[in-house]
Amino acid sequence: MDIARTSSGKTHRDENFPVASFLIAPRHRAPILAFYDFVRAADDIADHPTLGAQEKLDLLDALDDALMGKAEEDTQVARRLRDACRERGLDPQHARDLIAAFKRDVTQLRYRDWDDLIDYCRYSAMPVGRFVCDVHGEDRGRVWAANDALCAALQVINHLQDCGKDYRSLDRVYLPQDSLAAHGAAVEMLAQDKAPATLLAAIRELNDKTARLLDQSRCFADLIDDARLAMEVGAIQTLAEHLVARIAVADPLSDKVHDGKLGFALRGAIGAIGALLRRISRPRAASPAIPGTRQ
């Protein structure tokens, strides 16, 4: 299996949110980056512009087999993650859930409603944070619900800001069909240079739901035992809240949603320091019950 020919060249430094930043303890970065590189390889397969659907599915199956040590042909990204999971006693199911999500990207181009979209996030986003928490030895019962809310929010934010590009380049529409219909919007509007009022109304509604997910995840950093991970989560939460505020007034089809690198760094630093100061000043919060997420 030639992963190199499907690679986009994108690395963890190109992501919209921090991945294994300097805040993470060095002993934890290697397994997280092994996980990222494996997931990036799978994502590049699913998003490849010239591969056919069946070829993508076959490659994703082969990558999954390689991770589980069942493939005739091994790959470096699978071997690195397999070794990391074995050495640290980590569950490879998190990565396999991501494979399931990328298969869905190949076979499912539309989403019925919000619940359908969140079910996709259960496989495409939540396992990322769950893996990172497992690497740090965090208590699943304590942190997974808040993790799931934050990861789902990050995924939907990406869908909202990239809605035009996803439609034009891949014919994928993550905006739920019932939300579009309720506001009188049509999928074809995503090809326009500027979003009509009806499409903006649907985007705003979905953005409001995303903000409520972030309300539920705001306690996440305070639930985490590892101080450095808590700071990373605090940075991500702050960045996500800023993006939701930005999408509330921006047009994702015509406006730039993300800040530049300096703004990104400053907002992240504010979130990280805030998480640290809360940690110093008060006991950790109690784990909340968050509806709509599953453990």
C-alpha cells in the first residue's frame, strides 16, 4: 500500500487547533503524533481528489488491517501507532473509529439532522480527544463526556467554516438537511461566492448549537489531572469559543474565519493561562452529565 501517493503533505502544524503542542509533556507527544500521522494518512485517502470510492474504501481497509497487524503489506504510520499502543497499553479502537468515519466520508455525502451529524462526530472527532486522555491516564468516567462535547464542537466548527470548500471540491455537505430546509436554503447555495440570507440563517442556527456544546465542555480543563494537558485543553476551548463568536457574524463563503498566527497564539495563551490559574485557585470541578454524548 503506497501511502505516499495519497498524502496531502499536511502535518499537525497545519491544523486549526493545537496538536501535541509544547504544552504536552515530551513523554506523551510521541504516541499522540503517531496517532495523528495515522489519522492524517487515512484522512488524505478519504479526501483524495482522483481516487474512486471503492479504491478509497479498499485503502482504508488495508490501513486498518495494518494497524491490527493483519495486513500482507505493513505501513510506517500503522506500525508506529501499533507499537505505541502496545508499549503504552492504549486502545487502537480510537484510531479504528476514525477509519469508520473516513469510510462514511466516502459513502455518505449528506446528513439528515443534528443527531445524524453528532453521530458522525462520535467517530470522526470524539476518539481523538479520548485517545489523548488515555495517553495521559485520565479517568474516562470523569473526562470523556466533556471531551466529547468539545471534540464535537471542534468538528462542527470546521464543517461550518469549510462548508463551501467541502461542497465544491468533494460534494460533501455536513450542514444537516433539515436545518437547510427549515430556513429555505438549498445545498447549491454553497457554490456561491457569498451566502444568501437563508443559508446564513441555517449556518447561524448550527453555530448556536455548537456554542451550546462549548458551554458543556467549558469545565473540561478543570476535570483533568495532568496540568499541561489541562492548559492545552484550556487553549483549545478559548480558540473554539472565539471561532464560534466569529462565525456568528461572518459569512464562511466569503470571509476569513480564522485569525492569523499571532492572534491564534495569543488567544491560545490566554486560554492556557486561564486554565492554570483556575487550577491553582480552586479544586477541580465535578464531572457533568452531558446529554447527547455516549461513553
